Amino acid sequence: MLSLKTKLGRYPIGLTWENEELLVAEIQKKQGGPSCKTLKIPIPQVFNIEGQLENKTLLVDSLVKIKMERGWKRRKTVIAFPSKQVSLRFFKLPGMPLKDLRQAVAWEAKQKYGLDKNEYSLDFSILTNTAVGRNDTREIVLAAVLKKSVTDLHEVFMAAGLALEAIDVASFAFSRSLAGNLPSDTFSGNDLVLFLELNIDYTQLIFHLRGHVIFARVITQNYLNRSLTPGKLATEIQITVGYLKTIVQEIVLKEIVVGGLGMDWGGLCSLQDELGIAVKKGVPGFGYLAEPFPEPSFAIALGLALRGFAGDVH
């Protein structure tokens, strides 16, 4: 059920949780182009600080009530795991047929990262997709989540009578909602893009290469905390880019797109000066939807609803 793949032309309802609210994003097809309807629904606190489900029964009851009130009986939904629960790995493998590649990815996950497929739900994307040859390589993005976490959420939605199309990753959804703020040629070659999520209780660095998330880091410091300075954030970014260059030496960080509740943080100009790289504010849904655009707090829910949009990035 953990899925990095998309189905073009389908618009599920995007659902995500924030404190004691369910954030909903629903794409509506209109004559002037698709638009997004958003909604915040109060729900009990059923997740802990790490985003792990603690009260399945209470969540089922809440979803059943919401389903009946909103008329979602036949609508497909997509939810996301918080980035803290997802292990993302980026690595290279020799070119080989897809069947062999699946086995090689599972071996790599277990031997190098301790991610046993018997304990974790694994899914992967291929960045490069050239013909198999002696010198070919595949650039792989692997996502892993504990199977119990996947099973718990799937059972909740089944019990609530909701059609769960997929469980995505929050960092993928966030960057998907902001990807339209960049020109399409950004997602090619060795240009690296950083989607910077600034929220009230964390900061997340989400790195994109050729239209795919390849790495994500969560920093506990946030824009409301004075300990997060532009200089310290610039250092964290430089360290992470240095690590990614050990895998793909030719990559260059070209641009930073900022979203989240802290997108108006006063330190952005200083961050741009520290790095010498363009920093721009991202508008959720820009390039995909007709105005008005959703507010920043709905970026992840919108990114889930946009799964499968033509030109989608992961």
C-alpha cells in the first residue's frame, strides 16, 4: 500500500493530519481549469508526536462520521506518512532487468541499511531508465516504512468504509504541490532543487533531482525558534548537498523553493546571501490549478490530491 507510483488522470481526496485537525484537499474540474476545495475538520488527537497512530477505534469512528457528513462513500482517498516515519535512501545499482532489480533493491535495503522486507514495506523509483548495458547504472530512490504502520492505517480505512488508493510520503506530497513554481526544464540534468518546508515545530529539507525526491531531512529547530539562524540552516543545507555529491558528483544546487507556515520568515534573504542561490516562495498548486490557490497549511493535502496529475513529479 506504500506507493511512490501515480495513476494519471485520477484525482483522489488528499487527507492529512495536523494536531487535532484533518486537512482535506479535493480537486474539482471546472471550465476554467481544475481548482482545489480545502477544508479543516476537527478530530480527536489519535496520533503521537512522532505521527504514530495510538487510537485506531477513535480514528475509525471519526472517519465514519466525516464520510457520512461529506458523502465520500465512493471517493478514493490518499494519505501520507509523516517524514519522520519514512526511511528514504538514494543509491546506484548496475543496469539489469526489472525483476532482478527488485531483488537487488531488497538486498541493498537489508544489507546496507538494515531494512528487511519482512519488517518494512518497501517501494522504489528509478531516476534513470536507459537500456540495459554493461556500463549502465540505475539511480534508485527507496522508501521504507514499518509494515505495522502501513497495516494499521489500511485497517482503519477499511473499517471506516473509505477507499484508500495509496499511502504516500509527506515530503513527496509537499514538493509535488510546489513543483509548478519551477520551469519544467528544472527537472532534468544534474540540477538539484531544495524544497524547504518551514513549519511551527520542524524544518524539512526535501531535495529533488530530475523530478524525484531523492532525500529528505527533518530538523527539530524551526523558524519560530531563535536557535535556527540563516547561517545554521545554510550549513545544514551545505552538509546535505555534500553527502548527495558522494552519490552523484555532478549535481549542483540551483534553487530553493520555500513553503509551509513560515514561508514569510525574515531570514530568507540572509539565507540567499549565505548560499548565493536563488530562494523563492512557493505557492501551493501554482502551475496546476486555477486561482484561488490553497493556503500554505494545505500543501501536503494538496500534493496528495495531485497524485497522477499530468506532468506529476514525485
